[in-house]
Amino acid sequence: MFVAKKENEKHASSVQVDADESVDGNIADEELPFVLCHAILLKACTDVVDLSDDLPTNCQDNVAMIKQAIGDSKSVVPSKAAVALRKQLDAFVVVADAESIVAPRPSSKADRLTHNSSEATAPITETSSSAAGTAKTLNEYKQKLKAMESKLKADKVKMTQLENALAKAETNQSIGSKSGKDDEAVNRQISKKLQDAEKKAKAALDDAEKQASKRITSLTTELQAATLTVAGLNAKIDELSTQVVDLSAKAKLLDNVQGEVEKLRSDAAVAAQTAQELSTLKESYSKLEENYKEEQTLRKKYYNTIEDMKGKIRVYCRCRPMSGSELERGCQSAVRFLDECTLELDTPRGPKSFAYDQVFNPANTQEQVFEDTKNLLQSALDGYNVCIFAYGQTGSGKTFTMTGSESHPGITPRLIDLLFKSSEALKGNNTITYEAYMLELYNDALIDLFYLLESHPDKVISESDMKITPFKAPKLEIKKNDKGMVVVQNIVVKPCTDTHQTLKLFEHANKKRQVGATKMNAESSRSHSVFTILIENYNKTTKKTSIGKLSLVDLAGSERAGKTGATADRLKEAQAINKSLSALGDVIAALSTNEKFIPYRNNKLTQLMQDSLGGNAKTLMFVNISPADYNQEETQTSLSYASRVKLITNNANKNSDSEEVAKLKAIIKQLKAGHDVDLESIAESETM
């Protein structure tokens, strides 16, 4: 009996430990109420077993069942063990005699119930204290537990009253005041009251357990929520810590950036100062450049004036870009441009420099070329003989310079346009009229292109056609007038009325020229062409008439049969071209060395240009060259010719007549033409 009691106490204490551990959170939340209930019921069953010696015989079977339930509770879960213990206790209460149960310990039952209630509240208190994270929550739990203890104390008072009544009944029994039958009735009554009291106490205990279980569940929920909150706060703390680290790194970086900003500010200040200095330098440079351009313009003007006074021929060199065939051949440039007046050519003996009045590189435009050429037009308007001609190897760009294209007009179209603009500007004090003729020198024969334009406007005339009678034009003869100006007799002279009409006249006549394809040029000019504009300028103030002549000469290019691939007719044309250019070279050589005899009459080309080379004309020569090393020899020859031309001196004289002389010349011209002249009307006009 003693051993069983010890084992029961040991098991009860272990169950109490499990209950304590469950409150600490080691048992699942849903098992916690059953563990507490199991602990309370196990304690009550243990107390019943302790009183088994004092119980009547009819209760011993129930005590044995309680012992068995205590033993079985060790191997089952708390919930099932609590149900089994409660069932045996309920059976024991029904069977037991109230007096025999209570009599041995009249004063300790309520204490034990109170103790059991205290033990039940202890885990709750521990649970609340462990679940609360703060003092405020703990105080709230304590207040609620005090309320539960107050209720338990009230139950304790009721139990004490019942025990006192029971003790009084036992005292009456001992006195024997009533008979055995009455005692049995009293015992039943007391037993019933005791059962009722125990039921009430049990109900109160169950209610307390339910409330405690609910509260524990609530506290557990709150604990879980608090745990989640703490976890969230910890995560927030970690996040903030990370942000603090990042901000610290950014702060360090900001310090570095601030240092760099200060440095940049310093550099910006230096840059601003440098920019200001640069702006000042740019202004100074602009002024210097402007002054330089002005000085350059003046230098050109005065240089040209001096050259005019000396009678020197001006020489301009123009280099074209590389052609497609030269690029395909892989040619390299043999020409370098040192400045606006000097170029350098690679020769077999090394680089050789050439200096001219102006040098135009491949980047220069038609407008830029014309800008330095148009000044000669004023001389023609003033009555001077002006000649502009282009010389160079075949395919070097002579025709492009003199004629150009529709989108890039050359010198001739631009001069025609400027002529009429000038006459329009001078019409208040001057009366200006223009006439023109155009011829070509083809295979040593002079051909009147205006005649062909009049007689056969829709047909291109070949050399064989020229021998046929219907195509034969009047024979052209080259003469010089009393002023030393070259004139061509029997040539068709057409009046020029405006820019459009004159340009059309020039374009249509130019299409009559002999053109052929060679390996060097797909549209090679096979003849020399001369387009001449005669300018008669009557000044109303001075009553004088000046006669100017503007000759625009596009020479055919010098050729090598090996390079051009010329055969048959093309070879014959090349021979004639080279012969005329050779004669021109002889004239240039003689003039440049101041020979007494100048061989003008050796060729019709030199006769046509007699007044332009060493005569009374203001002459401008364009030497056109190719930059390719493939054409180096021809380029050097052209540049050497141009250098010789630069040494030639002309004696330019103004062709001006008085009003009377001009009238007499007009009469003579009309008489030679076979027209009747009314001399009386002329005399009357003179007297008026």
C-alpha cells in the first residue's frame, strides 16, 4: 500500500512536471488544457487512494478501478487519461458513503481542494508570466488570476460550511440521539448534500478549468502574435541595420564625391578662365583673319595692278580630283599644295615646286575659281582686249573650267551673266551693245560654228561633210586691225540681247564642236574653240565709244597615242592638236626669252592668239593638271609651259574712239556691207 502510494505520488508529480513544461511551451497548444486537467484529476485520484484504508467496503472496488486508471494513464495521452480518471472519480462519488469519506479528514478536504485549485492556477500564472513580453501584460494576467482565486475562495467557503454540517452530523451520530434508521436517513441526506456540494465544486472547478483553458488559448494566440511581431521587428531591425550599413557606405562615397565636386569646381573655374581666354583669342584670331583677308585682297588687287602695268600674263593652276579610272588603277597623288600660290610635284629627280598667281586644289569650287577671274570683265567693258584660255593634258578639266555643266556652270556662262548685269547697272550713263562669234580649229581648219548653227541647226557636221559644197562656209581669214586686235573675216557675228539668248547661242554652237572618246576622256574635245564677245560701250558723258573684246578659249588637250589609244581619225586629230600646241609652245618659248622673231604664223592657233600672247591683251591662262602619278610627266610639261607663259609681257591698250571717229567707222562699215548711207541726215545731226 505504501509502495503504491509512492508510485502514485511519483506519477502525479511527473504529470505535474509535464503540465509545467506544457505551460513553458514544450507541449502543443491544443494538448495544454488536457494536461492541466489530467494533472488535477490525477491529484484527486491519488488523494482517494490515500484514503482507501478509511473507506467502507462498498467503495473498495471503485478504489481499485481508480488505481488501475492511474496506472493506465501513464501509457496514454493526457486527454485520454483525463477522461478515464474523470470517469472513475464520477463512479466513486456515486457509490461512496459521504460520511465515511469525509469523517476521517473533516478539516482537510477543503484545504486539499483549495490546494488543487492553487496548483491549477500555478501553471496558468507561470504561463501568463512566460507568455507576456512586458510588465503591463503580466499585471493584467495577475488581476484576472486574482479574480479566479476569489471565486475559488468562495467555493472553499461553501465547502467549509458543508464540512461543518457534516461534522455536526457525525457528532449527532456519536451521541446516538437517533435510532439506526434515522441515522441511515441522515447519512443518506448528508451524502446527498455532499454529492451536491461536490457536484457544485466540480462544476465550479470545470468552469475554472474551461476559463483557464480559454485564457491559455488566448494567451497562446497572443504569444504567437507577439512572437510574429517580434520576428517582424527583428526583420525590420535587420533591414534597418542593412540600410544603416548602406547609408554609411553612401556617406563615405558622398564624402569622396564631395571631394571630387570641389575638385571639379576648381577645374571648372580654371576651364571658365581658359574659355574666356580662348574666346578672347578667338576674337583676336577673327580680327587677324579678317585683317589678313583684307590685306590679301588688297595684295591681290595691287599685285594685279602692278602686273597689268607690267603687262604680265596671269597664270592660274587648277588641279582636278582623281578620276574613276585613276582610282581603279590605284594611282597615288603626286601633287601637294603648299599654299594658295604654290604647289609641289613629285618628279623622278625629286619634288619640284611651281609658283603661280593662284593655285586651286581639288576642293575649290567653280564659284571660287570665278571669283578670282571676274575682275577681268571690267577691263573688257573699259575697251581692253581680254583673253582667258585653258591649257593642259587631255582629260585634265579644261572644258569643265571654261564651260562647266548645267549644275556647275564654268567661267563662260558666268561671265555672260555678269556682262548683262554690268550693262544693266551702267545703263544710266552708258549704252552697251554686245556681239559674238564662235569658231573652232579642227585639223588645222577654221570652222564657223554660228554658220553651221544657221545652215544646219539639227545636224552634227563631220570633217567629210565640210568638203561637200552645201556645207562649205565662206573662207575664214585671220587679220589684225590698226589697233593690233585680231579679227576673223567672213565669220558670222550675232548680236547678243540678253543673258538667256546669249547662253542658248553659246550652248547650241558648242554642241557643234568635234568631240570623241579616248581612253583618257569619254568626251574629249577634238578641236580648239574660241568664243569671242565684242563689246561696244558708249559713254554719254565723255561722248566716247570703247571697243572691247572678250575671248574665251578652250584648247584641246595634248595627247600621247599610247595612253589615249588613238587610231585612224582619232590619231590624225591628235597629231593636229599636238602640232598646234607645239607651235603655241614655240611662241611661248620665244616670248619668254624675249626673242626678236615670234613664230605666230606657224599655225592658225598662234595666229588667233597673237593679240593675247605678247600683244595688246590682258590675258589669263588656266593650266589644268591631273594629280595622279600616272600622269606625272604630262603634268610636269604643262606646269613648265605655264611657268614660261608667266614670263611673257603684253602691251595692253585701251581701244577708244571719239564720237566723230565712231560715226565715221560706222559709215565705213555700212558702205563696206553695201548699204546706202544718208550723209545729209548725218550732217544735220552733227550741226544739232
